[in-house]
Amino acid sequence: MSKSGILIIISGFSGAGKGTVVKELIKKDSFCLSISATTRAPRSTDVDGVDYFFKTVPEFEKMIEEDALIEYASYVGNYYGTPKEYVLDKLNEGKNVILEIEMQGALKVKEKFPDAVTIFITPATFGELERRLRKRGTETEEVIQNRLKRASEECVFMDKYDYIVENNELEVCVSDIVSIIRAISLKKENSSDVIDKIKSDFNK
């Protein structure tokens, strides 16, 4: 019986509430969030190995050369990436590891790890997405319009995801994702070895 965890890739439109959904998921024992490596300087509240794995530029570039990252990107002069060893260790411990990454990175990870489960989180309507972005009250009209434009562009690729989950009510959305992963876990556990054992027991 397989006890390894499942790699879960979660994406969603900006404003869809995916960060809140992920925070609720990792409160559950069977889920954990992948910790990224970065070359940015730690903030006063950051803890190495908890918030990020902090690396120098040469250390990070060595990880790239050694294919030690599941995915990585450069943003505002710093590297960010997902260490492969950490993710594989957690999967081997039986944890379902969540990668909360944008669409382009998600599809690249899926190519490398075809068994990964991809989940796209969205509100029910485009109008609801706009309402949530405006409700934040922290962004200019230009930023809001850019986010809405990007969402329209990302719609084209939604069918590349294994599951589309509407985030209309937080508890329901989280429950839906837990149910998806539970179903996949049960399918994994129903390996040929288990089936053979049951057949053997019934034929005694």
C-alpha cells in the first residue's frame, strides 16, 4: 500500500482567494506547503527553513546547475525556486505537498511531474473577481485593470488543469479540494499488490 503523499499544484486568478484556501489546507495534518528557496535578504521576522531557505546567488545557481529545483524564476533581482529534495522528503513522509505557483510555472512542473495534481481556483464569475479586487482597496485602477486583463488571458489555459474549483464559500472550496485529494489517495492505495492480497484472502 502506497503511503507517499501527493504533489498538489494550486494556481488561480489574482483575487480568487487561493492564498486563503492554502492557509486553511495546511492547518490539516496531511497537507504541508512547500518552502521556497530565495536569494533575497531575510526580513526581521523571517526564519530560515520555515519561511524560506535563504541562499546566496552562487548557492542558488549551483542548485540550478545540479537540477535541484522543481521550478525557479527571477523576480525583482532575486531568485525564487522550489527545492526538489524538500518536496520529495515530505512526499516520502506521506505529506500532501502544496505548491502555490502561477500558471506558467505550474504547467512546467506538471511536465516534469505528470503525477502531480493541478488545481485552479476561481470565483464563479468574472464580475465577482472584479468585485474582490476592488474590495481590497489597496490597488490603483490601473493595477486592477491589469489583473483583470491577465485573468482574461489565463482563462485560455484553464483546461490544462486537472480540476477547476470554485471559491465561492471558503469552507466548501477547502472541503472540495480535500475530497479530491482523498479520492486520489484511495486510488493510489488500490495498487495491484493490495488487489492481489484481497483476492488471495477471498480465495482461501
